[in-house]
Amino acid sequence: MPQAWTLKTRPFGTPTHDNFELVDVLGGALEPGQVRIANRWLSVDPYMRGRMNDVKSYTPPFALGEPMQGGAVGEVVESTDPSVSVGDLVMHMAGWRDEAVVPAGHVQKLPDLPVEPQAYLGQLGMPGMTAYFGLLDVAAAKEGDTVFVSAAAGAVGSTVVQIAKAKGMTVIGSAGGADKCAWVKSLGADAVIDYKAEGSLVKALAAAAPKGIDVYFDNVGADHFDAALAVANERARFAICGMIDIYNDGKPTELRYLARVIGARLSIKGFIVSDYMARAGEFYRDMAGWLQSGQLVREETVFDGLAAMPDAFLGLFSGSNKGKMLVRV
């Protein structure tokens, strides 16, 4: 019988295994226009933490006791819609389960690029699009800019590093621990800061960027955001993708350098990748070119089995992933 993860209770602070429950899902005949998908790969992403709170946001909260949602790649095993055939590999948002029944209009066939299917949940999917449009559109980063990206060893951050280098920028990344820092450096970053090391992040960033930064791509918030404020050049642009540091406790961080927004005329803009879905063709065009030229590398941290979904998700908040965090069903 198919199974799905549900949110049993809403977490306060960091989620625990007790907040999740794996339940059986009753199957049934497909209605016209539906497809049945055997999920092969499932995504966990930091934004899902916000959906566990019963608050108004850009995406509805998870309903208690109902199957959770998230990015997934799977194989169509049954279809009542002529536009989708049995055997097609598709992307969709009915993750956190081993089998999904969704309207055919809610699935997207995988683009024809020379990569494994799971790449479309990471570098060639939502995280990659977030990196691409956040850097090039929201932050308007250009050749010659100095870019600081936090969580540079994550799915989004590592793609920001590589796109920025492909576009002729100087890149400074932050990552936790020597292994992750070495990997970010191998992607082409000009300097990498180990945020777990002792000492001031502001001083470390100032040393890595003696002429200041023109762009900050924020995945972390908190002290990373403050350090970027401190070192930002006049009219620097900040693209605010995420602030994982406050997702669990929600406590604001003291920003000692916030007043620099005024004097340095900084531009700070938040964004949601869904705003750019109509421009996905631009993303796939450029990413295909960089793939062909060997300018893109990706890394995946893989947990095996549907039962591992909570472990994979919780690992995002302890820094367990290098590159994209995935579950192989």
C-alpha cells in the first residue's frame, strides 16, 4: 500500500521526529486527466520549515494529518491523459510519499539534458533557478562584481558560486568546516570563509574582500547578513533568498551595521523563485551551455528510503548536506 509522510503536530523550535507520521494512503482508480507516479527521488528544502507553521505566507501551511508536499521526480505508471504517457519521467510537487496521483497538468516532463533525473530537483530545478534569477535578476550581478554568498556549499549557494564565476565575477563563499570549504574552493570560489572557525565574521569577510562586496546572496541571515552590511560597497545589491538561521527559533538577530543601508544606499530585495517560472527557458538555455562547456559541477547528499525523509529534512538544519539533499525512494 502507498505511504506518505504527514505533519502530525506543528513544531515549536527545531522539528523532531515526533512531529512527523508515516501513514498508509488508500489507492483507487484514476479519474480522467490524472496520472499515477511512482516517485524515484524526493527533495527536502529549507522553505518547508515555514510551511510547518500555521501562519499566512506566500505558500499555504501543511495541513495536519494530510500528506506533505515537496519536489519529486518519478515515473508515470498509469495515465488517463493523452498528454502524459506511461514511462514518462516527470517532475511534480507531490513529494514526501512513494506514490502520487495528480492531475496531468501538474506534472512537467524532464527537459532533455545530459544529466541524471535527480538533477532536476537541484542544480537544474528549483534551487538552480533560485540561484540563477536571484543572482542575475534580483541582484543584477555583472562581470567584475565581487559577490559574497552564504551557505555556499548548499544546493543554491554552490550554484550561485558557479554561475558567478561563469559570468566573470569574483566570488567569496562561506561554508561550515574544512571539507565544505575545500569543495566550495574547488568550484572556483576566489576565497572561502569557514563560519565555524573562531573569530569575527566581519573581519574575515573584510580580509577576503579588501575592496568590499558589490553583491550579497543571502541564504543564512543573522551574522552573515550583518557582515555583508558591514563590508558592502556603495550601492551594493542584496538578494535575500533565505534566512535559515532564524527558521526554527524565529528570534531576530542584532544587526550592528543596519544603518549602513542609508549611507551606502544599499538595495535589499527578497524574492521567491516561483515569480520567475515563466522565464524558465532562459535558465535552461544558459545552464545547458555551461553544462556543455564543463563549467557546472553538482554534489548530492542522498538518504535512502521513504522512511529517511525526516532525517534528511532535519539534516538541513545541522549542516549535514553538501550540495543538494535528496531521498532516493
